[in-house]
Amino acid sequence: MHIKKLDQAGSLLKPPRSQKLKSGLVILAPGAEVGEHVTDKREEIIAILDGTALVMVEGEEPVEVAADHMVFIPAEKKHNIKNAGGGKLRYIYTVALFN
């Protein structure tokens, strides 16, 4: 078992503690963004805890996602997350790792 308080951004879980999962907490100031990236052959889930995220996924229209919602991002898709609100955006990402 692994327990971590969700009060600071950073890694929550990753190998060697886990075998197939990587997870972390992201906190973004208003207007800040993670930056466009690809998680290669890995699927990703983003769970919005606080704030409003602008989620941009390759080949799709950007969409605003509010707290208490989750987003699935398919493998090999460029994506970016931006804080679209006036307060902090907090979300947890979880990526499935494949061998």
C-alpha cells in the first residue's frame, strides 16, 4: 500500500513502487499550461479536482472540463492541459505503462 496526501504537485505513484501505472498531481496557476506532449503508446486519464481545464487533444476540438469530471486521452495523441479558470487548476493524471 502507498498513501500520499494531495497537497503538493508531483509524482504520486510510479515504478518501482508500481508495475504498470504512473500517476501524479498537477497544480497550475490561471493561464498556465503543461505543454503539448505525447504519452507514446500509453493511455491516460485526467481527473479534474479543482478549477476548469482547457483540454486540447490532437484531432479534436479543445474543450473546457470542470472539476469533478475526468477525461480519457488515447495513446499516441498529442495533448495539452491549460488552466482556463481564475483560480488554481488541480488534477490527477494516471498513465498505463506497457512493456
